[in-house]
Amino acid sequence: MSAAAFSVVVFVVFLLALYLLQRYGDLRKQQRMVLLGTHLSWYLCFLIVFVLPLDVSTVKTLFNCFWSLSTLQLLNQHNTNSTFKTSVPKVCEEPWSYIADGILPVFWRVVYWTSQFLTWLLLPFMQSYSQSGAFSTVGKIKTALIENAIYYGTYLLIFIALLFYVAAHPKWKLSWTAIQTIGITAANTWGLFLLVLLLSYGLVEIPRSYWFSSSNDFLLAKTYFKVAKLATEKAAAEENLADVMEEVADASVSVRFNHSLRKCVDTILTKCPDKYREEMGSNVESSQNNNRILPTKTGLVNLHKKVISAVQTESRTWVQWCILLDQIFHLEDVAKNQSCPQRIFTHSFPSAHHSWIQRFIYTPTVEWYWECVCRRVFYRLLAVILALLSAAVIWSECTFFSTHPVLSLFAVFVHKAEQQHIYISMEMLCFVIILFMCVCVYSTVFRIRFFNYYHLVPHHQTDAYSLQFSGMLFCRLTPPLCLNFLGLIHMDSAVSHQDRIQTSYMSIMGSTRLLPVISDGFYIYYPMLVLLLCVATFYNLGSRCLNLLGFHQYINDNDMTSDLVDEGKELIRRGTLVTGCSRYLPFRCFCIVEMLCFSYWIKTIIIRCSSSTSRGTRTMSLGCPRDPTPKKRRIMNG
């Protein structure tokens, strides 16, 4: 491959990672170190996926050329007495994607060790640093070191234990290469354990989600379900924010302007929403009570941390609420337009501004055919294709250890392309395989949620902790994912048991044969667990267990799901929509004047918004969107 083409691949992957970071993070408000660490971790992981197929084709080219030249040399030695000499075979001609010797080993070494430094050292430290409530850089660093002392100490003890184990083993020699290989193997083993769990979920859920998404009724019912769940979460977030703001108000009144802690209080106030900050300012000016208890420096640090978390949670739930409203109204429009005889898609709340795409390409007629006719067929066809890919992955995961005969479908396909010397087909096949596996794993990382500690939310609403945690997961999952892929196509000598030219990536990983228990046991048989986990995912065993624990999941044949769907419908039916509202970021938001279900549906919060409209109004008791600079509103408890 020419240097220019390789540079294009590197640049395109850089833009892909930057786009995802811009979609989930906030490039303007979040700390630069957080954005840099997250972007670098995502970028390196995506880069591995795009470059590994080129590494495979380069090695196949070298192997075929070496075998052909060896055969040619034997033929020429046999024909020494004749004047006929065999020419250099066409196999040795460099394909367009061939990468010169010496480039890939350096590339993999830089990419791998940088990603490992990020996932095991820098990102955990930056997580604690970004979540710290300290008011100075030194204080945040100190807090991060203290919180990660146990984390780093555990790794140090494990490393020392492995070091003594290697030194005491009679068959192993204590060398830097052996220590390095054992460390890499330990990291990959941990990553493979998590990889199989996430891959199994994605192999089933991705095809199934596309199949169900072809049904507008299913999407509408599931969105009603999300509305009912998010209503409670949104009310709890607003209540928690109000409680935290009361604590901030007390601290602001207690600490006077001439006090040494006032600077800390002012820092906390800058993190509060505008409407609360204005009220606190007026309260400080009118307050004459000097008998309040002064907060301590540690108390203000904890309060600062609580404010950051509460504001982020409330903002995130608000944006998710607006997105759900937009989805609800669109799906209801689709249901209404399916019986439209004019075959022109009509929106209940049309946008005042139309882009040139909507005016000339995606016209109302084209939109009707897509939403009411083509989307259903396209999604089901895509679901079938993805289901076939999932079945091929599951079969190959369960049979890739067999080399005589070769049962792995991917190994058979790659071998056929190698025999025909069609390297472009080999590269595309490898790229499709590893891309599909990465989508299954990475999409699961984007979907999972651990309460409010980890949750990737689009529209710039993901907090720093979740962004960095996702970067850690990507860096830990990608190396074992690539090793598993190389095993599926029999390019890993530990699996194929053949002494062939190894890929440059495998030369960095080292030989896992130093640990036979891992190379001949765990790496071979643990991926077979994919089959059982896929069956469990197909029957929603995990979702049913979460339902029993009180974490409600959408299940078709569940009474609680039906109740929440009806509850979501009731919320939408009782609401009042104010048309003509402004947009919130890239999506359409809707003004809401009333909201039900406050703290487990005990209280009722009525939110009143003032908005000048030119098209008339409808009512909806759901919430009220905010502009980038929120206006003051009245909140009344029913």
C-alpha cells in the first residue's frame, strides 16, 4: 500500500473517532485532558480494526511468495543441465495493499503499548481527577492518587506474584521477553473473559433489534415504555438537584464574602444552573442571619462533587426526555400516515425550516414510501443478513480449534481466497468479519448502563467518567478481539499449530505457548461459551433476572411491561404540547407545561412555561425544554 493510501486510512479513522466523541461528549465544556484521553483510546482501537486485515494480506503475500520461490529454486536446481529456467512467479508481485517491511511492527508496538498505558494507568487516574470535588489542581491530583492507591497496589501485587512464579518455575527462564509475554497474556485473558459476554449479547441483539425495528407498533410500544421509566428518573433527578441546591444555598448564606472559604463557594456557584444561582444571589443579599453553622473545607469539596453529579444527571435526563418526545411524535405520525391515500407524509408539527435535502431529495412523497413501505422490508432484509453473520460467528467460535478438517467458516473462506491469490477479496472478507465482531462488542458497550455511574448518552450528555470508562473498555477488549479473530481464520500459531509466518500483530503479542493452560485451554474452549450465552440472550434470561430484581426491562410477554406501556400512553395522552418551540441542539424539542409522577408517582410536579406561539397550542403534562440559556420557571408541588 502506498504511503498516501495508508495515511488516508489513518486520517479517516481519526475523523470517525472525533465524530463519535463530538456526538457523545461536549468538546466545549469538558476538560481537554478527558477529551484527549478518550479520543486517543477510541482512535487507537478503531485503527487496529482497519489495519489488521492489511496485516493479514501482507503476511499471506509473503508466505505465498516464499513458498513459490522455494519451489522455483528446487525446480531450477533440478533443471541445472537444461537451458530452461523458470521465471519469477506472478504470486510475488506486490498487491496494492502491500505494506513494506518494518512499518507494521513499529506501528503495532506504538498502538498497543499506548493503548495499554491509557487503559491501565492514565484513564483510571483521569477518572478520579475529573470526578474530584477539590478546588485546585493539586487537590484533584492528590484525590486521584489516593482513590487509585488500592487500584495500582493490586496490580503491583499481581505483577510481583507472577514475577516470583516465573522465577521459581524450572522450565522458564526469567527474561524481559517472558515477563512481557506473561503480562500481555494476563491482560488479554481478562479482556477475553469480558469480550465473550459482550459479543454474545451483540450477536443476538443486533439482528433482533433490526427485525423488531421494522414494526412501527413495536417501536411505539417500546418508546411508551421508555417514557414511563424516564418520567420517574427525570423527577428523581430534579428532586435531587433541588435538594443539592438547597445545600448550596445554605452554604452560600453561611459563608460571607469576607470569609476565606468564599472563593470555594463561588466556584460551586459557577457550576449551578442560572435560575438557582440568581435566587441564591438574592438570598445572600437579603439574609441577615449570622447564626448558621459554617461548612468545612472537606464539606465544600463533597458538596462540589455532588453539584457536578446532580447537574449532569438532571441535564442528561432532560435531553433524553426531549429525544423521547421527538421519537414518540414521529412514530405516531408514521402510524397515522400508513393509511394515507395521497401517499404524502404529513407531520403533526412540521418544522418551520426545511433543508435543501428535504426540499429536493427527501420530499414528503419519498418520506412516505420510506417510512411506510421500504423501511420495513429493508430492516428485515438487513436483519436476516446480520443473523446469518451471527450464525457464522457462533459456528466458527465453536469449531475454530479444529484444523483437520477445517470447520471454521471464516478460515475456509480466507484459505480459498489465498489459493486464488485474490488479496483484495481476502482483505474485504477479513474487514467485514472483524468489523461485524467489533460492532457487536462496541455497540454493547454503548448500550450497557451501570446505574448513574456509567451511561453513554448522545447529544453531548455523557459525563467525563463514562467517556473515560468506555475508553478503558475499548482498550482492554480490542487486543483479545483481534487475537480471537486471528484464531478464527487460523492465523494464530497457538490455534493452528503450524509454523508459518506470523502477522506483525502476533509478533508484538508474543507466543502464548509459554502458558499452556491459557493457550491450549482457556483461549480454545472459553469462546465456546458464546453458544450458551447467545441462547440465554435469545430467551431474555438476563432481562428477566433484572426484572425480578426490580430493574424493569422491555419484555413482550410481561405484565409489568404492559403496565408501563399503558402508563407511557397515559402520560402522552394527558399532555399538552406547545407548538412553535425552538430547537434544543440538533434535535426538535417540545415545550411542556405539566409533569406527572414525582418520586415513585406520589407527588405531582406542575411545570409552567411561557412561550409565544403563532400556530396555536395543545396540552401535554410531560416537561419543558430549555434553551442553552435557561429561563426562569416556576415549579409547584401538587
